[in-house]
Amino acid sequence: MGQNLSLSEPFADTSGVKFSPSDRHADIIVGVTWACSAYGIGVIFCAVRLLERWSGEHGEKGVNLASVRGLWYLFI
């Protein structure tokens, strides 16, 4: 406590941690896959909720091909 933690000389990163090109490529693929999975889950969730809303409170309105196509166009 109370120590001077500022450095008078520049701090050099000596860890030497660098990704190889193949690891960097694999990390990008994993990140894109996670993002696409999250997007797909969100689209499915929103589609189900929207279809439930369209069908009415007690399911009195049927969901037909036109409403499914309309929903599909909304998500494109």
C-alpha cells in the first residue's frame, strides 16, 4: 500500500505469446461458428415467439404458408 507503482522506464512485453497462423485461423473459425450459432438460436427463438403471437391467445388462428413465408422474409 502506498507504493509508487508507476514505472519510470517503458514496460516491454516479454511474454513472447504469439499465435501461429494456423492457430489464428482456427480461432477465427471458432469465433465465427459461435457467432453464427448464437444468431441461429436467436432467429429460431424469435420465429417461435412471433408465430405464437400470430396464432392468438388460445391458438385460434392457424398458421399458414403465407405467414411462414412472411416470417422468413423478415429474417432475411
